[in-house]
Amino acid sequence: MIYIKSKSEIELMRVAGRVTAEALMLIQEAIKPGITTSELDKIAEEHIIKSGCIPAFKGLYGFPATICASVNEEVVHGIPGLRRIEEGDIISIDTGAVYKGYNGDAARTFGVGKISNEAQRLIDVTKESFFEGIKYALDGNRLSDISNAIQVYVEKNGFSVVREYVGHGIGRKMHEDPQIPNYGPPGRGPRIKKGMCFAIEPMVNAGKYHVKTLDNNWTVVTIDGSLSAHYENTIVITESEPEILTIL
């Protein structure tokens, strides 16, 4: 079932979204060669708690941390630890906050120091594909209109869209109906309606789209070892353009 959120519910999600965005901004400011992924995790957790929220990811399905920190060929669900990021790496940070029972969810990919032109292009295309997708996040459209726009933009730029992991509805639960793939033909799926809240999250590989999960049962990597980037925001459908809740 796809839930339509009330004005009061959306207001709570705005707070959760703002705190999520602030945590990502603080991480972006802290990223430098030599910092550990666990130090980045601590920055996010302290800010989320200080802001009166609960880290949404910590304990979710058993995940042990506040952020997912996925480096280079890691697509999603990287577990923070003692790894020190290095000059030239790219790192995808996915995190969320819960405010009075309502979730915010967002992800960004950052370069560490000076990165290659191709790595920067991957990050930029992934981000832009999100904005291409939400042009179709309009009352009355079909859900797969978003999916198709993301895929077309990514593939036009020579990259590939991960198939196994998708966007999702969001609200009282981090993952609600519907699932929102980042690929597929337009004109399919449920009608989009005002008050629906989605987490749209393109995951884009520089090489082929095939992925696998490591032995820790969490971290997903590209099979061909190519770089991967991730960009996500929580949005709410309105009478006109969607409102993005996780951008400051």
C-alpha cells in the first residue's frame, strides 16, 4: 500500500530531511585523505542525536552504523570502520534521521582530494540523473516515468544503472511501498499522487551494472571493479513540482 502523507506528517519529514542533509554537509566538510570511515560515522551520529533525531540506519535490519560508507567500487551498504580514505578515492555516504517517528533518507558521493576527470563525471552524471528523474515526479504521472528518465540520462552518458537496488516510498518506515527502480520503460506502475513521499536514489556504475555482495552480507560492489556513485533525496509530491526534503 502506498501511503498519502498529511500536512502534519510532511512537516515532521521536513525536519528529518533537514537533519539528514545537515549530517551529509558536515561529512562533506570533514572528508580529506587519511580520515577513517568510522570518524565520518561519528560526525553524522553526533549531529543527528544533537538535533533531536534518531539515526535511522543504526540497527535497521541489523546494520551496525549511522552511515553507509561505500568507497570506489563499493556501490552501497559499506560498513564504517578503520579504513582510511585516500587521495583520489570517491566515497558514497548514505544516511538518514528519524524525527518523531518519521524518516529522512539521502545519499551523496564525494571525491577525496583530487580525483580523476572520469570519476568526477560519474559523480556529476549520477546527481544529474536524479534531477532528470524527478522532472517526472508529478501528480498524475506513472511511477516508471521517473525510472525511465534516470536510465535514459545515465546510459546516454555511457554509464550503467544498478538493477538490484531501487528507490522506495518513505514515511513512518524507512522502506515503504512502492519500489522505484532506476530503469525501465515509461508509462507503467501506479499513478503518482499528491502527498506521496519517495526516496529516489540512482546508483550508477562506470562499467557494467552487475554487482555482488561481499562476505560481510552487507557491502555491495561492482563485479568488474569499476567505480560506482550514489545520489539520493527524499521528496514529496505536490500540486506542482516535487519538494526535495533533504537539500538545505
